[in-house]
Amino acid sequence: MIIPKLTRIDQSNTHRLVPSKQGDSVLTRIISDEHLNHIFDLDNATNDRLLAENNLLPGIRTLELVAGFNHYRIVNAAFCHASPKGSRFNGSERGAWYASFDNETAQQEIIFHKVLWLTEINYFYDDVTYDDYLADFHYEFHDIRKDLKFKNCLHTSDYTASQKLATYLLLEKESAGIVYPSVRDTTGTNLACFRPVLVNNVRKAKTYRFIWNGNEEPNVITQ
């Protein structure tokens, strides 16, 4: 397999948009505290992050997870809650920390995937908020920017080639992750970090509200 070049990345203030928490469970309004605790116990028994913290998730070991700083659970969740079909540079058993070098690119990534879902249901009305988590990276990453040998890893929706490359780099080359050009924002740069410990100085920045009122392009409001 062709291996991408390694590039030292010193990038501060990368952006990862995470859905905002919505406060207390709505179940508190309709059932007793005793029954609610039983439901939460059941949820915890199948929570991927908690399973990983107890070495019960096949894709990531407890020793790889982080702790002891603000928002460490946000970091761990990125690696423990992989999509059932995976994402561009990870499979279904292990997630990655995806971040953009600028906020506009991060927003375009969110909008693209949200519009796919709205298109499926043919209903372009929604109102969601995302929190912007900043993180710094200072390490060597495999770099496929401006390298035509890896153009098949930048397909709009088919992640077969990119997941194959990521799996090989992760398992065989102990890769820290991949830097790549954004597919959704042609001027943007993204990073997929494979190692929780390399996600540094995580802090919560602004919150953004995305409002769809019948069109594919949302109104984005900073809160």
C-alpha cells in the first residue's frame, strides 16, 4: 500500500462542532425518579464510552482514553461512539476526532451531513445547536493534501478507500492520524486524529444555531 508522507502539524484552535446538550431528560416529567434511575442504568449498560472505559469495546482500549482535564469525556466520546457505517477515516468499531482548521469549514461539514438527512425525509425544517470545541495539535500526521495518489480517499460519499487506508495506517504504521483537504469546503483543511492523547487543550468556544426554513441553506446564528 502507498503510504502518505508525514508532516509536522502545529495547528492551534482547530474546530469540532458537537451537538449541544439539551438539559435534563424529558422522562423526568412523566416517570418517577426510581424508574428513571433504572432506565439510566440500562442506558449505561449499552453506552459505548462506558464500555470502552471498562475494556469492553473491541476498537479501543481503556489505556488509550484520557481523563483529568476539562471536556475529556467529549474527547473520549469521539473515539467510542463511531457511526455504524464508520466515517471517512474510521470504521464502525473505533471513532476519530475530526476537526477543521477554520470554523467555516467545520460549519460546512455539519451542513452537508444535515442536508443529506433532511433530503432523505424531504423536510427542510429543523432547528439545532452545536458547540464549537477548540483543540490544538502538535505532532506528525500522515498528509494527503495535494497528493493525487489519494484522490480516491476524497470521494463525496464512498468511504471504502479512505477507511482502508486509515485502518492500515492505524494498525500497521501506528499513525497519529490524517490531514486532508475538506471535500465540503474546497478551501478548507481537516484533520482526523486517531489518538485521544493527541487532542490537546480542549476548550469550549461559541455555540451556533442552525435553522432550516424550507431551504437547503440554513441560517446560522452565533449564540
